Amino acid sequence: MGDPVTLATGQLYQEMIAQSRILAYIDVFSGLSIVALILIPFCWLLSPIKSEGSAGAH
């Protein structure tokens, strides 16, 4: 058994680390979501290459 203050400090530190991991995950997810939302309209701007018909093979 250790000092109660040291044990409490360790538990607070572990909780802080757990919460910081969750916040970091949310930050990364939000950033990637914003990038995806910005890039999605480019799918409609880029039109597929349209061929002008097949060339005669004589």
C-alpha cells in the first residue's frame, strides 16, 4: 500500500491520459471529416473523359 496522495495523483494522471486520447481521436476524426467534405464536390467537378465514337478501322 502506498501513500494515498500518490495513489490519487496516479489515478488522476491515468484519467487525464485517457481523456486526452479520446480528445485526440475526436480531433483527428474531425479534421479528416472536414478534408473529406471539402474533396467530395471535386468528384462532380471532374467529368469523365468522353470519347467521340469509335474510329473506323479500315
